[in-house]
Amino acid sequence: MTLFDDLTDKTKNWLPHDGTVNYYGKLFNQKEADYYFDKLMNTIEWRNDEAIIFGKKIITKRKVAWYGERPFEYTYSNITKFASPWTKELLELKTIIEKETGETFNSCLINLYHSGEEGMAWHCDGETDLKKDGAIASISFGAERKFAFRHKHTNEKVELLLAHGSLLVMKDTIQTFWLHRLPPTKKIKTPRVNLTFRTIIH
């Protein structure tokens, strides 16, 4: 397992093979990151996430929201969501990361983790609605959290610390060969907002 911390060479691929992860570091300064964190906390239509597991509906403490340029359907964990229209701040962030990465996005899934005790289990973003091998741009605001990748076949692991106001991009064959997760921790008591800009095929 390799742990990378505060590394901002955005051209470097932090995966050894079978996909690409670029970590841009802090794309926003402290004042900008604080501004967007506060705006997102107070303007996003947050709802508790739902999943159907073994036929039983589970409601999580973690909250989510789904936005896009059209009311896209997006299905994961056997639950279908319909995208709300972009907010002013989401359009600003989309424009910034599209300019920074050279990619384009038409939707955004947002997660609110109230503390370190809320996380995300191992998974891949392999839904058929998503552009195959397309880029997913992940912006983090709030508490610094560890983010982990694990290869599906070799079990190799890579971990990064995602800073307040930072950008990470996953692309190419990563969703085919790698799982990722947000490990829970009792050490962190403050919230984190994570935005993953995506491309839905329609």
C-alpha cells in the first residue's frame, strides 16, 4: 500500500497500471474553499441517501444531491434519482474544473459526510448511465479525508489525503480494474462535502 500526501503534480498518474488518477492538490485557496463549502452546505437540496440491499431499503446518515444540465436519471444501489437544475455555484465550479482539466461534464453527484464516522464502502462507478472510461472530477471541501483505491485482481492499494479545496480526477479504465472508498474514522469530527462531476450518456 502506498500513501501519497500533499502531492500536486497534476500530470502524474498515482496508479501503477490499469487506469489514471491525477491529483491536482488545492485548486482553491482557503478563502475560496471556505466560501464554496458554506454555499454548498446551505443551498444544496440535501437528502438522506437510500439503497436497496438484499431487498431491504437502507437510509444512510450521509446526505446526497444530484444535479445536471437535464433531469438525467441516475441509478445506483437499485435507487433511481433525477437531476435537479444547476445552481449558480455548481456552474461556477464546473466551469473552473473543465478549464483546468480539459474535460467536459454534464452532471454532478454531491455527498455530505457529517463527520469521519460516515464513509463509503469499496465500489466502482461503473453504472451504464456513465460515459465508459470517462473522467470523473472530484472536488473536496471541508474536512481532509483519506481516499483509497484497491485493484480488483492484485489487491494493490493506493491512498491519498484529499485537502480542503482540492481536485482529484479519475479516468480511463480505472472503473473496470479498481475499487475506491472513503474509509470511516472516529478522529474527524467536522463535515466534508464532495462533488463528483460526471458525464451521463443520453
